Amino acid sequence: MTDGAERERSAPLRIFGGIVSGMNAAGSCWIVVLMLLINIEAIGRSAFNEPIIGVIEMIEISIIGIVFMQLADSLRRGVLTRSDGLFNQALQRRPAVAHVMGIFTYLLGAVFMVIILMGSIPYLRESWAEDYYIGVDGMFTAPVWPIALIIVVSVSVTMIQFLLNLSEQVRALRGGRTAPSTHQGGGS
């Protein structure tokens, strides 16, 4: 394959990697905003006896959004919570067995993301149509659909990342080489 064709082929992967990294960065920025909000609310509550209404609700709903936004990047970098002991031993002693394990693991992950999507998409539609909100009427309310949308988008991106990792394991199994981005923290 020529350099131009290789660059063309990897451009969508670079764009996808940018999306995944951007979602992770947005989640990190969201954490900083929440920390500031919590501190401002604590100072207002203790120093001026004026708490900010709705901070607890915003924290509750934000944690969900942040976790899902950072999920695909954790998977892509190989830092998603897991135990690598058996996989790394198999990779050293029997690379083909390790790649089969990787294929199975990433396939299960992709299937799990599909199952989550099957529940999340109807919930997104319903939360939009029925105007679901969190909070107390007259004090503070926030719509639920933005978080439901974040979940749907994030799970879709994570599913794609699982499939990319799966394809790297398949290529490694066929070529008899190590798939660095799926077990050593490399990127897509």
C-alpha cells in the first residue's frame, strides 16, 4: 500500500481518535466545573448562609455523563478497569491464545454496548417526548434528555472502539504479531 493510501485509510481512525480524546477532555473539563460549583456552593452555604439551589442534582446527573464520556478513551488507551495478568502471560507464552482471548473480550464488550444502546435509545426518545427532568418543581429542575443523549453517543463511540480493538486483535492473530493498542495503552 502506498503512503498516500495508508494516510487516506488512517484518516478516519485519526478523526475518530480525536473525537474520543475530545470527549475525554470535555469530561475532564466538566469535572473542573463541578469542583468549582461545589466549592462556590460550600462557601456560599457556610459564609453567607446562601446555598446554590440544584447543585446536588447537577452533581448526580453530571457523574453519569462524565463516566460515559470518558469510557471510550479509557478503553482506547488500555486503562479501562481489567486484570491483565492472564492475558500478559498468554501473550508471552502463546500469543495466538492471547489474541483469541482479546477477540472474545472485545466482542463481548461490543455486544454489551449494543445491549446498553437498546435500552438507552428508547429512554432518550421518551425523556425528550415526555419532558423528564431532575429536581424539584419551583426550586430547581434540569432536563434529563441531554444526559440521555450523552449516554447514547458515548456508548456508540465506545462500541466502535471495542470493534476497532477487536479488529486489531484479529489482524494480530492472522499476522502472528502483537496488537499494541489493545493491551499496552496505544491509540487507535
